[in-house]
Amino acid sequence: MAEENRTADRRRAERRRAERRVAGPKIKVTKQDIMNVAKDIQWNGQLPNWTTVVEGREFPARPLVLQAAKVSDTNPTTAHEAVMILSDLGFEVRYKGTIIPPEDLPN
């Protein structure tokens, strides 16, 4: 029974990841782009709800992705789309400080 539940959970998680890729944002960044921007980014304000951790430092998800993609802050990419990008690249994503597993991210 427990093994069936784990298998079903894995299938649901993979299906959600596939759905996110199809409907995913149009911004293209690499893991290295994110890491390069994280070295130089300065964030002095309060962290927003959605954040990510890069090399032990916590950053706001959307501004980090937008800077890595070299697009304007007025870009229509949402925080949810930014965390999908970060999660797909293998970064830890947090909501209000709580780690969110990739399968639980919003679509």
C-alpha cells in the first residue's frame, strides 16, 4: 500500500512538472546565469513570500530570475513562474521561509 502511494505521488509530481514545462514561462535562463547574478545581487529590503537559496544565501525569486534573464522589472513574469524556473533548475524554493517540494509548487 505504501509503495503504491509513493508510486502514485511520483507520477502526479512528474505530470505536474510536465504541465509546468508546457505552460511554463517564456524566460530562458540557466543555472549558471542564476548563480552569476546571485554573486552580485544586493537585496536590502524585506524578502518577499517566494524566495530561493543560492550558495547558502536567500534571494527573492522573481527579481533574481529577471536579472539573470536580463529583462526589465516590468516583465510580466510572475513570482510563481519564477519559482517554477528555479525549481526546474534544481534550486531550493521557499514560501514564507518554508521549503516547498517541487511537486507542491503552484501551476
